[in-house]
Amino acid sequence: MPAKREFYECLETLKPVRDTLNIINGKWKLVIIISVGAGNDRFTDIQESIEGITPKVLAKELKELEQHQLIKRIVTADYPVKISYQLEVYAETLTPIIQALKDWGLNHRKKIGD
């Protein structure tokens, strides 16, 4: 019966990993989180800090990150209205994951010779 136990242990890992990837998956979500975390709080600042992202895609991704409570949209009722973005406290839980991905990426570049 060890094979069946290994199967369930695998599922116990796969399910939460899949859940995580469903939220941060894609070309832009982690990049946006990193950009906002670095202090880019206005839409245009975020867009300028991310090469190749279109305004339409950025708006869509920001909405999804807001729905997942990773980014907060702040509307300041000045004239003109000012909209800014900041990371939710919950998004800080991604910091060790982002750091691990960075470290792995740097090591991988060394391994394959840049």
C-alpha cells in the first residue's frame, strides 16, 4: 500500500500549490506585485516599470490582484481624483516566495551560463 500513500501525499502538496499558482500565475502578476512593493504606486509608474505590459492588461491584472486581496486600490477625492495602489499586508507573505524564486533564477542562470 505504500504507493497509495505516496499518491495522497503528492495530492496534499499539489492542491495548495495549484491554488497558489491559480492566483499568482501568468506573465504579469508577480511582476506587478514586485513593482508596487518597490514603491510604484500610480498606474503609469507601474506600467513604466514593467516593460511590455499594456494598459488594458495592467488594469485587468490589478483588478484580479485586488480581488485576491493582494493589492489595495486607493482613491483620493482630490481634484483631479488620484488613484494609487499599495500592497495589502497579506501580500507580504509572498516575500519569501519571491526571494526564493529570485535566488533560484540567479542560480539557474549561473548553471546554464547566462
